[in-house]
Amino acid sequence: MVTIVVVINILISLILLYVAWRVQRFKRRLTRISHLLVAAERSSHAVLLGAPEAIYMGQRNIHNLRQENQPPRLQIQRLRQIFSLLALGQQVWRSNFFRFRAKLVKKRKKEQQKT
């Protein structure tokens, strides 16, 4: 009877020793993962530390470029308006010129027919 109790105690002890060994391995693995995550957080923090200032500076530079591009944009708009007016004037002139020319041709034909 005592032998059975001792054997059962030894089996329980071996099972608990195995569980303790697995828990110890799990703890080491968690510690390694924790160190990796901390290292990743530090490196990402170091990389992203200057990001807000860089983003702000980029926005400021874009704003400045847009302000600098305003006068040329207005000049381009004015040139387009001028060219549109010139094209319109050319169309009006052509239509009037062709009408005037047609009238002259008709007038000359009438004069030639009279003579």
C-alpha cells in the first residue's frame, strides 16, 4: 500500500515537474517576445519622432508654393482670356470680311452685266 502511494506521489511529482518545465519555457518565450516588441517600439519611436515636424514643414512648404504660384496662375488666366477674345475677334472679322467680299463680288457682277 505504501509503495502504491509513493509511486503515485512520484508520478504526480514528475507530472508537476514537466508542467513547471513547460511553464518556464513559456515564460522565456514570452520574455523574448516582450523584448522584441519593446525593441520594435523603440525603433519605430526613433523613426517617427520627427514625423510631425516634417509633416508640418511639408504642409507649410506646399502652402508657400501655392501662394507663389498665384500670380502666374492669374497671368495664365488673363492670357487665356486675351486669346479667347482674339479668337472671337478673328471669327467676327472673318464672317464680316466674307460677307463684305460676297457683296463686292455681287456688285461687280451686276456692273459687268450692265456693261
